[in-house]
Amino acid sequence: MLYKLICAALAVGLFSLSVARAQEAVPYTIITIEQAQGVRPYPLRINNNTEVAGSRSFSRAFLYSGGKFTDLSIGFAPSFKPFTPSGINIYGQIVGGMQDAAFLYSDGRFTNLGNLEFGPFSFIYPASINDSGHVVGLYFSHSRQMERAFIYADGKLADLGDIPNMVDTVNLWAWDINNRNQVVGIVRHISGGLLNERGFLWEDGVFTRFGTLGGIHSWPRSINDAGQIVGDSELAEPGQQKRAFLYQDGEMRNLGLLPGAAYSKAHSINNAGQIVGESGPNSSDIRAFLYSDGVMRDLNDLLPPNSGWVLQAALDINDRGQIVGHGTKDGVPEKAFILSPASELLPVLLTEEDSDRALALDSVTLLRGPFRLANEHNFSADKRTRVTLFARNVDLLPGESSSIVTVQAEDSQHVVHELTVESVARTKNYNWMTQVVVRLPDELAGAGDVLVSLKVRGVETNRARMTILPSP
């Protein structure tokens, strides 16, 4: 019966069946991020909802989502202190700096996070934001005449503290924070009369320093939720250029080089352990790489033929394997891109056409939402409403059960609720589409709009909106 409803829904345009089919032989598809002719966007970060934060001409900040640009400089221009974004989280909150103040952009509004010390040379640079809204970065301390690391949490800015037994510290910078509130950064200090830059990990007020690949300096740049850290480091051999590294379990591993290269740098690592960066003969002649399963690959080798692209640097990767960076296209430099794994590889929660609302039906009445926890038409013993969600690229392999699929709903207070999955099955006459039946829990009664997502073998889909009304 459900497939008849879907046919009818198609006839009236309830949702669209236009599905982009990637070529089987091409692991990635590519989208050019561009706006007006002559305006060159520079993407910096991408979240799990394919929202990109970056900057463009004259350091004007932007949010790119669904093919559309939102100018984040409105209200600040003309200005000699442009807002420069540096991080974006799963909720689309963007953090950035305007010289002497840090700002958080959320739901169309800017919040001034302030500064810890003000003076003639004041500046503050927020470098990263996690999904709890905690921010880390660096600021200039006038009282100590040095750059210091800060953390912003629960509405307050605080200095990250000092590394014990390091009286020769020159600067302390925080670069990234994960969802466990682990922070990575760089400590600059004098040792043997020489300036050294080394990485540190900060957790619950405790600093752990880590070394290099044999040289004097190391620069950590990204940390995932497993505590894996990537960046680049100097080598012991004189004249050798720096190498990308992975630091985990107290050990630093050299990630190597692309063929013919002498230099590599890792920019980002996702929660699947995939690493992206750049490698080449030198830092001005580079190619974008993906490091996965112990192998460094040139991303240019994974593009459709005759794409016109030369990918030079991969700057960030989200948990869906989507990558942002820059390169040249048809000979034009400084072009921005989003790479996405072939569509067959990513699970997708379907939404109504031109909407962020989930394609969802009451499993008994086959009516669209909003939904209540219970209704008189429900014939189950508990009278509880079941909702059918629709997804693509959700396929059970031989021997697998529906347990590989989980469903989450996040309420307006950012509390995540697990929804019981009762069945996972192909939709009749639409073999590419899977229907997932879930039971609404007590905690969602009257929750209003919630954001629903699926996880398939740990890989999360996009999030879509669904409305839960109070029980009658």
C-alpha cells in the first residue's frame, strides 16, 4: 500500500526522485564553489551537513550551503577589521575573529565573545569550535607580553593555563578542539638558545607535550573524537622538507609523500581516521591528497576524466568523507571545490522537495506529519505512533540485521534521543529506496521541531526536520 502512496506523492510533487548517479569507476564527484565572476571563495571548513565556511575577496566571510552563499560580513563592512571565519560545527555555528574581538555566528546573529585583555596591540583569534559550542584559539596577553591559548565554554572566556616546568615559554596557541573537549595546539619556547615549536594536547587541565619526526619543530592542526592528531613536522636530516604526521597512542608516524614529492602537510582528520592535506616537490607546487587505510593517494587520480581540475590542497574533511579545498580549473587558479564520495557510498535521509523536512509518514495512517506520540488510529498494543522514514544508499548486506541502522532525534535543547528501529526494508517498486520504521519515545512528547538523522554502520546521514506535537 505504501508504494501506491509514493506514486501518488510523486504525481503531486510531494518529493523528488531525482537522484544523481555517480559513475561507477569514479570514487568522487566534484562541485565548484563559485559566486560572481572575479570573486574567488576560499573554503576553510566543512561540517557534516555539507555547510562550508570560508572567506572571499577582501576577507569577507561566507557560509555556503545548498548552492547558496550567505554573506557574513553584512553589518561590518566597510571595515578595516573584516570578520574571518575559522571553524564551523554541526549546528552551522561559525566562529571567527575581527582583530580585537572574537565572534560567534549562529542563526543569523553575531555574538561578541570579547577578549581577555585589551590594549594598544590587542588581538584575539578563535581557531576552532566543537559541537558543544566550545571555542579555542589565541590572544595577546599584555600583562605577560605573549600570545596565549584560550578556551570559551559556558559563556565565558578563560586562559588555557601554563605547561608545568616551562619557564621559557614564548607563546602558547590552541588550534583545534574535538567533541571530547580535547585541545591541540603549539607551544613556542626557547631551548638551547633556539626557538622551538612543538605540539601539545590539553585535556581536563592537563598538558601533554609531544615531539617531532626528528627535527626541531612540529605543528599539529587537527584532532578527531578518537584523539588522533595530524599536522606536519620537520625531519632530523638537514635539508629535508617537512612531512605530514599522525600522532596517536603516544607515537608520531610519518605519513610519507605522494610520488615525486619532497614535502607534505596534513590539514584535517575525520572520525573515520581519513586524513587530507597537500604534498609536492615544495610548498608552492602541491597536489591534494587523501590518506586512508595506510595509503596516501593523489585526489586528482580519483576525479572524473577530463574534469579540468588540478586539486592543489585539501583543507578539511567531514565524517561523510566530503572534502573542501582549492586548486585550478581549466587553467584558472584559486578555484574552490567540494569533493563528495560517489553517491552510492553515502546514506541519505530523503526530504520533501525544496525543503529540509524529512520525508516521513505515519506507518498506519500513511499521513504526513506533524506527529503525536499516540493516536486513536494506532492498532498496536502500546498505542504508540510509528513513523516511516525514507532513505537511499541504506542496504543490508547478507547476514546483517536492522541493528546496523540507528536513528537519532535532536531537540531544541540539543539533547539527542535514540529512536527504536523496528524494521528496515526496501520500498516496493523503488528498489533504490529504503524505508525505516521507528517508534517515537516518551521523551519527545511535545518536542516541536526535532532534527532526525540515520547512522548506517556508524556513517551518519544528513539531518532533516520532523515535528512532534503534544499528546491529546
